[in-house]
Amino acid sequence: MVKAIIFDLDDTLLWDQRSVEKAFEATCEFAAEKYQLDPKKLEEVVREQARELYASYETYSFTQMIGINPFEGLWGNFLDDDDNFRKMKEIVPTYRKEAWTRGLKCVGIDDPDFGEELAERFPQERRNNPFVYEETYRVLDQLKGNYQLLLLTNGSPDLQHTKLTITPEIAPYFDHIVISGGFGKGKPDPSIFVHALEQLNVSKNEAIMVGDNLMTDILGANRIGMTSVWINRHDKVRNEVIPTYEIKHLDELFSILDTK
């Protein structure tokens, strides 16, 4: 019998991908007001430069393990009490400026000062554009009180708490919040899933994991033998990782729970 439901945060409850798209769109449109450039092209090249730069830093293997992507690096402050996060805090101002300055150069504009201005604007735009899936609160309302709820998210505690601060309705639904940067390992490492179950005081057979990422949420749950539910809203192609269930909408959770 299911007693607890573990939810991923980004692109499961929060539509993080949309928030990032909107922040890029607004920042690149701002750039287009100053220079005659194609905002879509600027976004494309800044994303490329950001990925390339991000992978060049000594913190890259840590960010891979904890689960912090290059675009979170473009707006997170990483004020966490850990040597790796302290290094990230030192790196990110240069990283942001470089990503935007190089992006501008790719579209024929050599203006480092404006690159820095865009680097400072993007985090503001990301904070101004929090998107939550339309069914999130309705589904959590129905689950709260009937099941223990735990939020299991990869990332920097500082940044993930920032996301929860700008969408303040989400955190109160959860009995526990586990963030990989605070735990020391990220999904799909089995240990963080075991830790989540310990927090809930339930067995793997009494919990289910709901998430959008096959390689973190689903793979990690599968590794410890816990029921996994893949939320695939955007018709992604399945890879070698096989979830127990696949749904397109969080409302479909209820029919799964009815069978448990």
C-alpha cells in the first residue's frame, strides 16, 4: 500500500524549462532594442557558449553529480556552505559575463560592458517568470493529508529554495524537502532515494517516485526497486530506462494510486 509520494520539482511541478525560455526571450529582446540582432539567434549562441564554458570549469564534475545545469549557473547565487558551492559562487559572475559577451561576439557585436549588463539582467528575468504547471496545486491539494509528501530535487539548496520562495504555495504541501546539494549526492544515486525513504519512515514498497527525467528520477527509483512514474508531458522518446508507469498529466496519478 502506498503511504508516501516523492516528487521531483523542476519540470514536474515547476515548469522550469518555460521559465528559462521566457528569461532568455526577455533578455535577448532587450539586446535587440540596442543592436540590430536576431534575438532567437542570440539565445541559441548564448546557450551554446554557456554549455561550453560551464563544462570547462573545475566545478563541472561536482555540478554533474549534484545536478545543476548550465542555465541554473546563469542565474543562481550559490550561497551554500560548502567548498564546491563557494567555488561556484566565485566562478559564476565571470561565467555569466563571458557567456553573454561571447554570444554577442558570435552575432557580430563586441561589447563586453553590454555582455555584463545582459548577464545581470537574465537572473532578474528568471526570477520574474516563475511558471507552475496548471494542475500542480490541484493535484497536491488532493494528495495532502492522504499521503506523506516529500520533495526530492537535484541542485543547490540556495537556488532550489529561491525557486520555492518565488512560488511560495508549493513548499507547505511537503512533509520533507531533500535537496541533493545539501545531501551530498544527486539523483540517480541510490543513496539519496534511501535517505528520502528514511525521512518518510517507509519502505520502498510503500512509496512512489514521480518525475520528468528518465536518467535521474526514474533510473534512481528503479535502482532501489521503488515504483517509478514518468511524467512525459512533451512526448519525449523513451530511452533504455523503463518506468513502472508513464503519464502525460499529473491527474493520471490518481488512477495509479487506486490500484496500489
